[in-house]
Amino acid sequence: MAGTPVVEALGITKRFGSTVALDDVGLAVLPGQTHALVGRNGAGKSTLVSVLTGLHAPDAGTVLFGGEPAPRLSDRDGWRHRVACVYQRSTVIPELTVAENLFLNRHQRGPTGLISWRRLRQEARRLLAEWSVEVDPRLPAGELGVEDRQFVEIARALSFGARFIILDEPTAQLDAGAISRLFDRVRGLQEQGVTFLFISHHLQEVYEICDTVTVYRDARHIVTAPVAELSKADLVAAMTGEARPGAAAADRHGTPGEESVLTLAGLSLAGHYAGIDLDVAEGEIVGLAGAGGSGKAELAETIVGLRKADAGTVSIGGRVPRPGDVPSALAAGAGFVPQDRHHQGFVADMSIADNTTLSIPRRIGPAGFVSGARRDAVARTMIDNLAIKTPGPDLPVSGLSGGNQQKVVMARALADDPRLLVLITPTAGVDVRSKEFLLGKVTDVADRGTGVVIASDELDDLRGCDRVLVMFQGRIVASFPRGWQDHELVAAMEGVDLHV
């Protein structure tokens, strides 16, 4: 497949403060291709998409469309004529009809200047038929399934004249049948001259639908090759590289006991996971690994009552908390570090003392009254235990660094000496030293008999686990004992069997 690239990124560098998001990377997508861009979280994929769609200007480098320089960032119509991105989260407006979404802000108007709804629907039917999208333009977009919403977005992009479409995790919310139909439609559009950049965590899909694959790792371009010439093992190796020195599993001084502190039986939640059975022993660290849409975070949130399962039971320390009830899960002996500390983990304007003791009011005063002295005493103990850098317990959490904020969240999770500690991406957005400290604290807690569940796709978070369970499309598909290899775990997370 030859010719001038539909899009070409040359020597792109992009920084956000001190973070280098892209470091002299390149990409060239040829006409009629479906070109895959893959890499682990933080590899730079999303930043490149923002550059290719004109949302961010690169600090260095050039973007070309058809050999011509990209439009100015202010020329939004110029970008729409060249490129569009269909994101995992739909951008259609559910309250508007399909026709209204297709021609938003460019409605057909009659001689009086009023919108001609008949002409609008006619033009929508013509556009949908041209691109083989079988959707009634009169329907509210909110009544469409994920699959049809995606193709309404593609049709809208094509109506501007763009023939280069970026599909960002397009299969994350689709079942197997919908994925097959999506791929058939992509192939059909390729035959009509549309070119795709395909971004996915599911590597098996790369081999099903893509011609060429580009791998980014740690903000750098690693390799571009025809899919047929790159084995699955080599692709995974390119994504993971060598294990980082010093990233070996932390030493364990204790060993898991025989008593279960967590039992899941037949746990299911529609759209997220199904048929999950799991036992976690006292002192055992169990990892839940998986890419986006695997269900790992939703499963962890169900354990601590943030979500309510449709079927199955959760037992913590022999007690069955009320489903979907966080206080009940905490009372049963759970401690929790949520996925997003800013929105779920702390109250920014409250003090360290108040944040660390939010979940233990009965220990800091009688009958609902808070004793400032008791609160501060507990907080100082937690500040010392977690090495939180602060002049005192009265400092608002908003005044702390990201690493110390996460330590406050961990402090609250540990404040009531939980039998079970559940953590979701516990080291996201913290510096290396804070990461090592937090993971070391998890090991210490487990050595004292607390069962631990860590849901994360960050390999370093999982290295200290006694075993790692891999989730893919809502089910546990593999189990790895301590000492796993990066490429094996990542392959399972991406839905790839290296032995096939």
C-alpha cells in the first residue's frame, strides 16, 4: 500500500510541565490502512491523538495531512475536514435526534431562515445510506446502542470531508457480536477510501483488523511493522521492554494464613463482570490485573460497597455486608483506597486530622461528638506511620504533594486496623519514592495478617502480590503466582495467548 501518507507525525515532542508526554516520536499512516497504535498506560497514545486532532500543539515536530502542513489550531473546520476521533466515551448528545447530531450547528434552513426539519432528515438519510449506517435519523440518539452511536459519530466525521478516522478503544463497551459487526463495517469503509488509526488494549484485535502496528513505550516510538511480520510475543516485548531495575517484588516476612478474610461467590454485575469466585486468605496479597473495561475496578468497588452486584455474595471476615453499602463493608472490616483520590479519596479543604479519621468517628468521641484531642492523637500516629510530610495535623490536605495526599488516603484506610484492605491503582500520580513507600506499607500490613486486594494495571503495583488474577472482558482468565514475567502478564491482560 503506497502513496503519500494520509497523516504523518515527524519528530513530535510534547511536555506538560516537567512531564515529557511525547519524546521525538513519529507516525505515518498510509491511505486505506487500518493502522494500530498500541502501548501501555502512559506510553503517549492519548497525547499523540490530541496532537493529531489539533487539541494540542506540539512543542517540537510537524504534523502533515496528505503531505501538507496541518491547519492552525484555531482553524477547527480545517481540522474537521482532515481528521476525526471516535472516543470510547460517546460525544453524541442523547437528547437530540440522530439527524440533529449529524448536522449540529449546521442545520438545513429554508427560504425564511428557519430550520427545515424535513430537509435535515432527508440529508441525514442520504448521509447514513451513503456510509451504510442503518439507523433511523428521527430516533433520539440516547436510544441507540453503543455500536450505532459510534457509527453515527463516524458518519458525522465523514460528512465534514474527513477520510482519516481515529478509533480510540472502540470495542471497550461492545460484546463479541458487536465487535465482529464493527470490524466488518471498518473493512467496508476501507474499501470506500477511509483510513483508520486504531487504538486498543486488546492486542488480539490488532491481528484481526489492522495492517500495520506502531508501538510506543514511555513516550518514545519503539517500532512500526506490518502486523503479519510481528509475532504476538515480539509485540508484547516491544510494549513492556525490560523490567525496571529495582522493580522486583518486595520481600515478604509473613506468609498467608488458612482463614479467608474475603470470599466472593458467583458475583456478577451486568456490563462489568460475571461469575466471579474468589477467596483471599489472611495475610495474602492478591492482584486484580486487566486493561480498561476488564471489570477489575468495578469488582473492587463492589467488594467495598461502592457498587451493588446483580447476583452473588460478598463475605468479609465471615460477615456479609449489605450489598452496595460502604459503611456496612467498613463495619465488616474493610479498608479502601479508591481509584481517584481527588474525587473519592479525601476532602481537599479539610485537615489531615479530619480526613484520616473520617471513617472512625466512634473512636474519637462519644455520641457523635468529636474530641479534638483524640482526633489529633490518632492523626499524629497515622502521620508518623505513613511518614506524611506536614508541619502538623491541622494542615488542609490540599496543601500536600500528590504523594502525601495519597498517604492520607492510605492512612484513613488503615485507621481502623482492617482485616481486608482493597486498593485501586494505589500509586497513580505519585513520585517514585512515595510509590515505593506505599507498596512497602502494603507488604507490612499483609505481614501482620491483613488480606489485601490490589486492582491495577500498573505492573509495579502487582509485583508484591502472592498471586495475580487477570481479568479480561469481565471474567478471570488467568492466574499467575509470584515471580511472573512482564510479557506473560501483559499478554493475558491484552487478551493474547502467547502459546497459540
